Amino acid sequence: MCGRFSLTTPEEVIAKFFSLLAIPRLKPRYNLAPTQACSVIRQDDTSGGRRLDPMHWGLIPSWAKDKSIGNRMINARGETLAEKPSFREAYRKRRCLIPADGFYEWKKEGKRKQPHWIGRANRALFAFAGLWEKWNESDQDVIESFTIITTEPNETIRTLHDRMPVILDPSDYDAWLDPDQDDANTLQELLVATPIDLLEFHPISTRVNSPTHDDPSILEPLDSSGLFD
């Protein structure tokens, strides 16, 4: 699964990497958590370019009676998107990118869980595959929300967890964002595990367990003496 991630890359780099229509105004986030507002990239209906907007993490289906359902929909299994009522329409028409430069996973060690940072060398920017929805809370209030798609892990991540977020190759961004692309087989081919050699990981402090801790120290690797600090 994916229950926490970071986005600390400068705004100008994000705008250039994703070819955004405008440079966003963002502050570094080291511990983004479910139910928080996160940055999401989608195709602009008017220009066809890419725009970045804040969205609630935890997808709320348009037909939901209560927004709390989003708390259980922070992730969506890539293998069943076309079948699940909560995701199948968004899978066809409302796909998005979630920019990140790292994510966190917890490895069970006996009775404890040791958190790990996972990402690319030098904390290089990447994007998760996601889906977004619009939910009307009232006549005036609309909530836009998203979920991160997961898949079977590669051999490296399998040592930590039995699922991992889908990290799209930049060459697939256009196809993923294109609302006219609705062939399930074509889309399914994009939802695969990242090659082993593109990711690295290291254990980090259990401070990441609390979303109130949102600072650079969270990313620091621990040596063996610091495990379960």
C-alpha cells in the first residue's frame, strides 16, 4: 500500500518536470498523510495542458452519502479498477498523477514495525498513478479527492510489504492523463511495478508514524543502533 509520502522538490523543478501550465506555490512536505490536502496533476479541460491542484487524499465516490468513506479509499488495487464501482468510472475518465520524491513503508519485525523511506537516488522526482473524483457535500461545497493505485511489488519492495504504489514512467504520463484513452487493456499495461534498479530504501525514525512530524529529519537514514528509536 502507500500510506505516507513526501514532496519536497522546489516548485520550479516540479513545474518543469511535469510540463505544468503554471509554477505552483508549494511548501516542502515531508510526511503527507491520508485525509490531508495533497498536490495532484490532471489534464486541463480547456487547454489540454497539465495543471496542479490540491485534493483530499482518500477518494470519495460521487454517489457516496458520507465523505468518511474516503478514509478507506486512500489506495486502489490496480488489478480490479475496471470492476470496482468506487473506481471504474474514474479509471475511465478521471486519472491523475500524484507528484512525490519519496514514500514510506513499514516492515514488520517481530511485534514492531520499522518505517523505511523509499525513493529514487538523490530523492529524484516521480509520480504515482492515481484517480480523482468530485463529490458534492452540499449545493455550495464540492470536495475533490484522489486515491493512489497499487500493484504487486518488485522483488526489492517485497522484502518490506506485499503491495507498492504504481510509479509511472514519464513516457506514459500523456497516455495516463488522456481522458479519451479508455481502453482498459492499454491502461492496465501501465500499472506495473517499478524496476528494481530504480528504487532504493533505508530505515528511518519512527517519528514518521505521527503526521504532526513534518520536517527534514524524517528522511535521515538510521544505522542499526537506531532501529526502533
